[in-house]
Amino acid sequence: MNAQQQKPIIGISIGDLNGIGAELVIKTLNDHRLLELCTPVIFASNKVINFYRKSVPDINFSYQSIKELTRVNLKQINIFNCWEEEVGITPGQLSDIGGKYAIKSLTMAVQALKEGKIHGLVTAPIHKKNTHSNEFNYTGHTPYLKHIFGVQDVAMLMVAGSFRVGLLSEHVPISEAAKHVTRDNILSKLSIINNSLIKDFGIDKPKVAVLGLNPHAGDEGLIGREEEEIIKPAIKDARHFMLAMGPYSADAFFARHQYEKFDAVLAMYHDQGLIPFKSLAIGEGVNFTAGLPAVRTSPDHGTAFDIAGKNKADHTSFLTAIFECIDIIERRNSYVENHRNPVKKVTPAILANVEDEKIEEDPNNE
């Protein structure tokens, strides 16, 4: 973002065409005050947006249609047409078409993000069942983004204000979750989360809690050995470069609100972290991919086929995801600017206002 470009351009992928993604986008961008904070670019087609706009009455949703990102109108909602053909939309139905065009939207939006044509990306929900294929061999957004940006590792970080939960493993069967509990994995995720808290959330000395894998955090080896043999040594190693504490028993940790004392929590597997997070965030959680060179957020829910096309979708999480995307871009830019010249330059104007310290001579020469 250059000096003249005050507002970030935020790309939005449409998600599964038969899910609630388009409805969320329409409801969220209906509040035109967002245009004071960012320039939205929806990666979809006019026909998809117009189809769902009919199911959301009393919506004042105007936009500009573009085929080139160089034509973005900074004062208006933009739809970047990723396809021109007619597409069969069947709200609430899991279909190959819904997945195919969800991926077309996502891949074009991510390419624009990688090329710097947009400054951040908010992704609407996709469904793994109809998106996973030989062409898109990923279990979700996070591993795809990791691959496209060529980074060694990323962390799925759920955010709701000052409450943040990172995951050691994401969408893997529970029978395999323990296999991901390794020293290297723990250190990698902790490093990513720590750096993100500093650069993306403006926290100088973050404190991160680490949960145990087993009930009661293993009870000193009586209920599993992972805490004693893997997690505790990894935390000890992490303390060489950050403030990491634990392992904590997951049930007591959340029940006693211990998470409020930390800037983030690292959970050992998906449900261990996301069940308490979604219960406590009350629909306002955001999924942020920490560790990428670009900013990507999403709502903390899925495609919700059961209410698609019925004007029942709550857009609170999606709106929060856009706000979080904007805020992280701003904080990240501030961090870069503040660390570009760590030693503040002393200008003549500053020197002119500096008075020399007067040293009184000791009359007794003592």
C-alpha cells in the first residue's frame, strides 16, 4: 500500500455457491460505512450475486463489475468476474458445481493476493467434500495458502478480541492427532504464533499457554507420556525465544478462564481448541492464517447448507473477519514502518530545542 492508498483493497472469495457465502457478503457489504475503511473486491460473477440478492429483501447493494483489477473503483463495491457462463445454483445442495466454482473464485483471489493486487483476503466457507480433487488436493484453505505462498509452516489462529486459540493440528482424524504432537511441530507453531502476536497484533512480549494432549495433562505420566516426553521439553526449548507456559489441562484451563491471562493458547488438536473457542466467542470468532506474508481471514463457521438461500445467515462473524483483516494489515504496516529505522533520526529542529545539561562545579572540589 503506497502513501496515497490509505484504504486497503480487500478481496473476498465467494465460497460454495450453494452455501451461505454470497448471502453473507451481501449482508455485510450492505453497510456502506465499510467503504470508508476498505475497498471490497468480490471474486465471483454478477449472476451469482444477483441470484442471492433477490433472496435478501430491503438490501441496498450496488456495485461495479470489472474484468481487470486495474479497474477497481476505490469508492465502490467491485465484483471481479471470474467466469461469464451460466452456472446452476441450488441453495442448500452439495454439488460438484458449487465446489468447482468456489475453487475458481478462491484460486483467482489468492493469485491476486500473492501478486499484491489486493492487500488482504477474506474467504467465505467452502466444503471439503466437493472441493477436494486431484486439481485441488488440499483439506481446506489453510494448507492451500501454505502451498501457494511457499512457506514452511502456518498456524490456524482463531481470534475473538484478545482471545486467541492456535491449533497444532487442523483437519486430521482424531486417531492421528497424537502423531502430530512432536517437538518440532510444537516449536514451529509457537514461533509462528509468537511472531504473529508481535507483528500482527502489536503485543511486545506475548504470553502463550500450551495445552496438554491427554486428560489432566497426563497426570505426570499416569495418563499418557506425551506431556512428559514431548510437550514439556518443547515448552522448555521455546522459552529460549518467547514466554511459553504449560502444559495445562484443557478442561480446567477454559472452565477457570485461565485463557484470559494469556495472549494466545496453543491447542493440541482441532476440537480441543475450537469447541471452547466457539462456545466462548459466541459467533464473533475469526479464523486467521498466521505465518503468511499476506493477510487472510475468514468467519469461524462452515457453509451451513441447511439455511442457505433462506435469508437466515448471521453475518456477524464475516463482518468481524473483514474488520480483523483491515486491522491486521494496519498493524503489520505499522510494525514494518516502526522497525524500518529503529534508531530515530535526530533532526536539526529537535537539536535546536535541546538544552545542554548544566553541571554545577562543586565549590569544595569534592
